Amino acid sequence: MNRRAPALAWALVLLGCAGPAAAHIMQVPYNLPVPFWMYAYGATGALIASFVVVGYFVKADTAQRTLRSYDLSGSRFARVFAHPALLGALRIVSVFLLALTIATGLFGTAYASANFNMTFFWIVFLLGFTYLTALIGDLYSVVGPWLVVCEWIERVWRDAFRPRLVYPRWLGYYPALAFYMALIWLELFGKTSPRSLSIALLIYTVINFGGAWVFGRTAWFRHGELFAVFLRLIAKIAPLDIVPGPARGERPRLRLRRPFAGLVAERADHFSLILFVLFMLSSTAFDGIHDTVPWVAIFWRGVYPVLATFVGTHSAQPYLVLVEFYYYWQWLMLFLSPFIYLAIYLGFVALAKLVTRTDKPLGELALAFAYSLIPIALVYNMTHYFTLLLSQAPSIVPLLSDPFGFGWKLLGSTSADAQPIILDAGFIWHTQVWLILFGHIVSVYLSHVEALKVFKTSRQALLSQIPLLLLMVALTTIGLWILSLPIAAGQVLLPTPGSG
């Protein structure tokens, strides 16, 4: 029996619909608290029930109430938050932390666990600050270090970042997407050390200043700077809307809104932003699946035998020749993942267009519903990485006390005192299940609210959600299954005799 074709078919389904696996923390499989099918049936039932409830109770007037917001600019909280002294201090701290991250990588210890920059950048900033942004809003738009340095330079040289070229409409958010792909490649395959991370940050700093110098500070940090784009999308989840002042030095405005309301208050304004949102999903899914046994087997039992037939006559040991292709294949699948997701997403949107018989263009519908995927992207990120945050973030205090790993005790401890916390496997699994289910239910609600804005009748809006509900059910079920997959842990799954 040929087992390769089913394996390849499953791989495409898994890459298209994968949820995250705790690959960084859970290196071995463990027994689920209850059978998997119970989780799958329960999650599917919850999604269908939420669809029925949302479809019955959420009408056009309810959707309009979701969009309401309240200006807090005159409140005591806003006066404290936007006080020049506090914002100035936060900006100084932001730039200092970037400088410290670069300096410790260049001049500190080469041991990643004892160097401040690895834990701060990968854990505290990329994870902790992302989740904080989902709670308090886009603070990064006010205190982002590269933006702050640009503003400081403009105080001395006013025209330093005036636009020399008009930012082209066609370019959209593709620069930020390219940097996003490079970041995930660096995380998964770059074998990052403290020094290489610092060099990457230095290069990225030069690129940001160059982009701001060519296209202007405002245009570049809206479209080209990766973290500005990423955190601005995450901030749409937050109940607090932080709007930077229109002119340099003006206080940001604050608005209070319902959680997740920012995702339906506006929609994606460029096709590249759809790809960016989809890469938020696909990169985490790829990280969760790329080291699992079924995925690794795709290459070694499916792709490798085919390639070996071409090099077998030229080499006595084709493995030595083809082992590098395994990494190239992994890289290729990472970079293709958002486009695979795009095909799946457009397919379901096209089905929604078909069942509603609307004359709205497919591209317009795709832009309209793209932001409803962001809660799923966030919870997938959390299910995959929250274990890293909880187990390793506490070590930032001793690392800050000894940032270079020289044995300093600035805060009474050294980097040698930084110890990760071991989490219970059952706690991890249950948390992951509830996060995935919550994210999909929220997306069902947001998608319906958006449909009520897009379509003329409630019936059309409800019909449009049936294909998207099917997608949610598939994502949830397969995502939960992938959470329980065993990790390959470096295994080379070469074909065995008779397996072909």
C-alpha cells in the first residue's frame, strides 16, 4: 500500500489548518486528560452554538453599539497617562532597552541563557509586550524606540525625515511582511546567538532610519516598520484606543471602546495587509507543526525517496547530499505558508460570495473580513508561546541585574540565578484548549458584525457566515489535534523496507 500520498495530503491539510503545538516546551507527548474526540466534539458544539446565538441575537443595531467609543482625553487617567514627564520617561526607557539589547549581545557573554538580550527580545518584548498591547492598546506607537530616535533627530535637524519620495501605494505593507518573514526565519532556523541578534537589530535600525529618510517618518512607520504594523493590529483588540497626536510633541488621545471593537471599526486597506494577517496565523502554525513527527515524515518518507532516485546514481550516500534540502524545504514551506492560507481564505470568502449572491468583488470581501482573523492569530500565538513567557520571563530580573553575564549584582543577583519555571502539562493543555476555543468564538462574532455592515440584509449576513463557520470548525478541531502530536526531536524518519 502506498503510504506517501495520504501523508502528503494530510500535510497540506495540516499546514492549511494547523493550530500551534508547544514545541519549545513540550518535547515529548503526554496523555491527554480526556480522550481527544471529547475535546473535538465539545469545541465543535461550542462553535456551532455560538454561531446560532450570534446569528439570532446580534442584529444591525447591536453591531452599531459595538462600534461606540468614549473620549477619555479630558479624564484624570488621560492626563496622567499622557503627561509629558511620564511619556518622556517611557521613551527614554524604550531607547535605553534597545541600546542595552544591542550592547549586551555585542559585548556580553555568548551564552544565550546568561545574556540579557536573548530573553528580553524574544520573551519579554516579542511575547510579553505583544500580550500587554492586546490589553492596554498601541503604546508602541508612542514609545517605539526607532520612532523616538527619529523624533529626537528631528529636534536637531528638522528636515531629517521629510519625505524625499512619495510612498507608493502598490508597495503597501510588503516591507513589514518581508521583515516579519525574516524575523520568523531567524527565530526558527537562524541559530540565533546574542551577537547575531544584536547584528540583526543593528541592520534593522539602519534600514528603519533609511526608510524614514526616503519616505518620511510617518509613512515608513505606518507601512514599513514591522513592529509598528504588527502591534497596531494587535492593539485593535484592546479596550483602550491610543491615538498619537497629529503633530510632533502633541499628547496622544485616548478613547475607551468595547474589547475587540477596533477590529470592526475599520478594515484592511491593502491586499498586503491580508497577507500580513495570514502570516500571523501561518507562521505560528508552521512553528507548531514543523518539528512534529507527521510533518518531518513528509520529507523523509515522501520527498526524500523521490530526490534520492535522482542523486542515487551519482552518490553512494544520497543522504549526505540531500540532508541540506531538508532545511531548504522547511524554509520554502515557511515562506509559502501565508500564500497557502490565502488560497484557503479566499476559497471560503468566494463560497460566502456565492451563497449570498452578492455583486461585491471578492477582493473587497476579503479585505472586509481579514481583521476577524486577528483574535485567532493572537490565541494561536498565546497557546504556542505563553509557556515560554510564564517559565522564562521571571529570569529577566536577575538578567537585568547582570545583563552582560559578567557576574555583576546590580540588583542583588546574577544571571546564574535565572532559572526557568517548569509548568504542569495538564495545565498547559487545558489553557491551550480554552484559548483556541475563545479566539474562534470571538472571531465568529466579529465576522458576523462585519457581515451586517457589508451585506444589505440580515439573511445575507447570516448565509455568508456558514462557510466561515465551517472554516472555524476545521481550524479548531485540527488545531486541537496538533496540540497533542509528538515532537520529532531531531529524528530522521527515513523510509523503511516495505513502507513504500
